[in-house]
Amino acid sequence: MSALAVRTLNQSYRGSHTLWDVDLTVPAGSRTCLMGRNGMGKTTLLKCIMGLLRATSGAITFAGTDLRSLPADGRARLGIGYVPQGREIFSHLTVEENLRVGLGVRKNGPRAIPPLVFELFPVLQRMLQRRGGDLSGGQQQQLAIGRALVLEPTLLILDEPTEGIQPNIVHEIGDVILRLNRELGVTVLLVEQKLPFARRVASQFCILEKGRTVASASIDQLTDTVVREHLSV
């Protein structure tokens, strides 16, 4: 069963056709890595899934629900957590205020920050009253992931979660993704450029090239030949 299915999706922006009949299947319980060189449409695809960009044609379904008919906040309320590229935390708000922003999107449930967020990222609890802009890059990324987890999502989407992050935090983020998936059953879709991280964390991959799907398989089939053909710069 697929948690998320994208079918023949097209997207155009200011006269430029960016996505061409993209197909993407994210099975429930999987960890799917969306890959490709820079400028191939990965972030655009995630933004279409989240309703931040309008697709021109095609279908996006989540757990059987048509997403294209829903606004961005409606998609989040279905249980989709999104961590954008560049984190996009509120630098002038405290850590606690950043986390509470996510509570406003919740469909139901308690209006308290779930204890799991602090269990996964203890540093956030220690820095609750510190402004987001005063955190290190790695801490900001932890905050961005924590804000998405406040929704208690069943699908977590992360756009380059290791970009510009120190190696020890990169490893921590990998541990968190694996734990969320294996222990809590959270389905994961991530964009990632670092091959060792992708191979460690993902169960399957999908490669975009010039806005088209060119390869999709289990992660053990991400061979050096595939890397050279579609990912090497």
C-alpha cells in the first residue's frame, strides 16, 4: 500500500516547464530518497506535494485522499510533516514559540508539545527560551524537524536535512529518521545529496533528471553505474 502516490505530474512556472509526467510512489512504512543533480526539480516536486506550488496536471494522493484539492494547511492536517530546504524557522521567535507554531495546524489532540520531540532532541528542551536565530545550523535543523513532529505526522517529508550540518548532527538526524520509521511507523520521503547518508537511511530511491523520473528501485540497486549516469557532476 502506498502512503503517497504522484502520477503523471506536470508543473510549469513563469512559462518554464519544470516537472514532466513525474511518477513517484512512497510505500507506507518506507524511507524513500528523492535524488538528482541540482536544478532537476526535487524541491519543486516536494512543494507541489505540500501545496506550496500549483501543479498544472496530474494526481497526488495521500492515503487515498486527493491532495490537489486541499490547501497547504489541509495537507498538513492529514498528517504530513514538512521540513523545507533551508529550515525556514522563525529566527526572532523562541524555540518554544517555533514548536508551538506547529500545534496550530493540528487537526485534533493535545495542545502541548509532544514529549517525543524533546526525547529525540534534548537540546531543544534546554534551549526553549533561546531565539531560533541564535541556534547553530545543526540545532536549527533539529528545531525544524521538531516543529514538523509536533503534528505527530504519519508521513515526514524532509528537503536536504543534512545540508550545511556538522557531521555529528548529520549522524544524529539519520538515527532519528530510522527510529521514527522503525519504531513509530512513520513513512519518510527525503531529498538527499549525500550518498553515504542516503544509503544508510533510505529503503528505496527515485531519481529525477530534468524534471522527469528516470530511475526508481530499492536502495541496494543504487549502484555505482546508476550514480555515474544520473548523479555524478
